[in-house]
Amino acid sequence: MNYLPQLTENEVRYICSVIPLQDSIYYFQRNPKEFAKIMPGFRATSMKNQAQVSALLFRCRNQYFISSFIERHISNWLSQIQEHIAKMMEDGDSKELALLHTLPFCFFVDNVGLFFKLINEEYSEEYIALLSAAVTATKEASVQQDKLQEELKAKESEIRRLQAELDSAKSDLERTGTKLNERNTEFKVLKRSLADLEKLKSTVQNDKEMIVALEAKIQVREETINGLRNELAEAKNSSQQLEAQIRAELEKQHAAKTSEQQAALKPKCPSDIEEFKDYLGYNLENIGVSTDSEYCALLKEHLSKILFQGIPIVVNRGVGTTLMKCIANALIGQSNVKTLAFSKDLSIDDVDSFLSSAGRVVCLDNFIGNCNETELLSLFDDHRDKVIFLTVAYDRTIHYVSGEFLRYCQYLNLNRIAALSANAELTEDPSTVEEVEFEFQGISQDNRYSSLLREMLGEFGFLQSLIEQKCTAISDEQDLCRMLAFDVLPYCVDVLQIAPYNTSERLIKYAGDAGRCSYKNLFKGWFAR
């Protein structure tokens, strides 16, 4: 596999800087002709500076002689690292602990993100930053432990030296004792000689003083040895405490990260949905939606049902911009919604990074019809805590996307509400609503209204899988009416471009002139022309 084309210049420069100097020189010596081409007039053995060799590798990275050398090192490193990680995991370590037991001692210790990039594993910037900090801390702890080991060896060497001196002092003491005995014998022999008596006394006195001095020296050496032993015990204790602290911190960070990742996958909704609907109503009224209009209460009810399911909402850009401002202002206290417009230069990682940092309510504009929708769907599963809007310039665009796509999204059409299309300025005071994890209420059982919707959707030509999904959301007539008003009927007109009242006899019976539907005048005014 070719790794270099995937890397930035700084990443290639980093790889070149960590290739061991002796490996490079050995490679140059084995290939003198190729080396002469890139460094004419020089011998491989003259390259004795790591910075010089790293610069040479980086400068000639596009030449096969150098690129193959770098690629081989990258491949070998990755293979060795992954084998070691696999062995750690086989021995019982989690993947995170296996990484922490491996990365601090490999060539990617100062660039953990590059390692994940080379093995095609994607993680968030926060995760990589956290892991990098842990790797650095582990590396520093290892260095400190090595330093303590060096100090320990030095202390033990000092103890052995002092022990040798102690043994020597004891030998001196024994020799001195022997000499003292000899002097005593001489004293007995020479005491008859008065002339030598004073000399013998002086010798004995000196020997006694020497013994006292040696005993004092022995005492000092023994105290020194005891002190060194205490220092050694303290050093071992400090090393154990440091290891325990590092292990506890890593486990704490891992637990916190795991908790954050699990929480991020769960959708959220207002703890008091009626409070949210009130605030939303104030914002809609502020931009010109009449609270007395036939559709206002139905719209608030529909929005409160679909916004917090943890799936993206497909809406026309013309009305979506104003709608998003109202929702954000009512929910999180700010009307500005961050938007990412489609560009061919964007990668799925760029979209993931945007969703991770953009806030509670976000918008992806013009992605439908221009990108691989299946990649987006898998990405949305990792951001179910967001209210994500997918805006389109033309509703007809959705007709050219697979019908299965709408099983994983919520279609919303408010094109017939003039106040949302007017791009009015929102001046309503912001509000913040407390939210909790969304609890799924279960699938609605079949009832007369879901059966009625099933018949209509069949006449409109909807996919059977989509029909069944929409019917599970119908528990009463209010659910049926909001689904018809803001989803099914405008989808027929604006996406399928069919006349619903000319297509479905069941719709005419329910919402025609003689129908019992309380919103039939609204439906006919919007969709029967």
C-alpha cells in the first residue's frame, strides 16, 4: 500500500525525522549507485547527522529510491504496532489500554493522529487529543521510571562500594587488633626494658586511638548505608504511587470518554413539550404566522413530534431558513443556526467534524442529490443528539433520490405558509428549554386512521416499506391530519407532481366536499387546485 500520497508535507517530514539514522546510512551503503544520484560527491558514511539525513529523505521523497525506503519503514512500523496491539488485546487489555501500552514506545508517539490516519481508523479530534495526552503522560512516566531505575542502580552501586569499604575497614580493624595483640606481647617482653616502656605505651595509645577512629568511621558508613536504603525504599514507593496515579487517571479518562460517546448517540427532547410548543408559537407569531390560522396548532403539534426523533429533517431551503431560526430561538436561546453547504472538496470526515462542533440545531444545505446518501445516513447515527435539517433548493430533487432514503429521514413541507417564505426578521426574545434523553414511546397499533392513511398512500404509489413506517406514527385523527398537511399531500404535489384529489378516492371520501375531516377546507385550498 502506498502511504506517502495520503500524507501532508508536515506528516511526511515527521516520518522522515523519526527514521533511525543507522537504518538510513545502512540503506545508502547497500545502494551506493542510487545514493550517488541524490548526493553526488558524498559517501554514505559521511552522513552522521540525523537532521541532515531527515532533510535528504524529505527532499527526495518523490524519487523511488527514497519513497520505497520510507514506505517500507511505514509498513513495517504499522505491522509491528498492530501485532503488538493485537497481542495486548489477546492478553486481556481493552483496545484503549493496548494503545496506551504500545503507542508511547513507537515511532508515532509524537503524532498519534498520523498513526490512525495511516491505518484508516477515524476518531474525533477530542478522542485523538485525549489519547495523545495519555500517550505523552505514559511516555513521560516511562522516562521517569527509567530515570528512577538508573538512580536505583547508582544507589545500589554506591551501597556495594560502601559495603566494600566497610569490609575493608573491618579487615583493618582485625589487622589492628592483631597488631595490638602483638604490641601487647612485645610490651610484656619489653617491659623489662625501661628504655622501651614509654615507646611501647605510646604505640598502644596510638593503636587505641586508631581503633576508636575506625569504629567511628564504621558507624558513619553504616549510617550512610541505612540512609541510602531508606532513599531506595522511598524511590520504589514513589514509582509505585506514580504508576497507580497514571493508571487511575487513564481509567477515569476512558470512563469519561465512553460516557460522552454513549450520551451523544441518544436523542434529546424538551422535558416539558407544552412549554416548547408555547415558545415556538411565540416565534412563529413574531414572523407573521397567525395564531388564529387553521394550520397553526397543527403545525406546532407536527413539529413537536418530528424534531426530536434523532433523524434528519428534509425541508425546502426557502422556508427552512426561517423555520430553523424560530426553532433554535425557542429551544436553545439563539437564532443563528450553523450551516454547511455542499462542496465537492468536502469529505465525510469534514461533515462529521462540522456536526460534532456546530451545536444543537444544524443545517446541511444542498447535500441531497449531490453526495452519497448512504454515507450520510451512517454518519447521522453518530449525531442523534442533534436536530439536523437537510435543505434542498427544489423539492422535485427528492424525486431522483432512492425512495428508501425517506425511511431514515423526515420529509417536511411548509411551502404554502407565506410567513415562512417571506424571510421575515425574527425579533422574539430567545428562550431556553430544559431537555432530557428522548424515550421512545413505542409503535402505534393499527387503528382506523392508520388504515385510512395506508389506503391513501397505496393509491399515491408510495413504497410499501415507507407506507408501513408512516402508519406506525398514527395514533389518532390529529396525527393523520398533520401527516397529510405537512408531509404526504405536499410530497404528492411538489415531489411526485401528481394531483392527490385526482388520484385517491379515499382522500376525496375523507377530505372532499362531503368528507368528515375538520381540515378539509385547508387541504382543498392547498392541494386541490
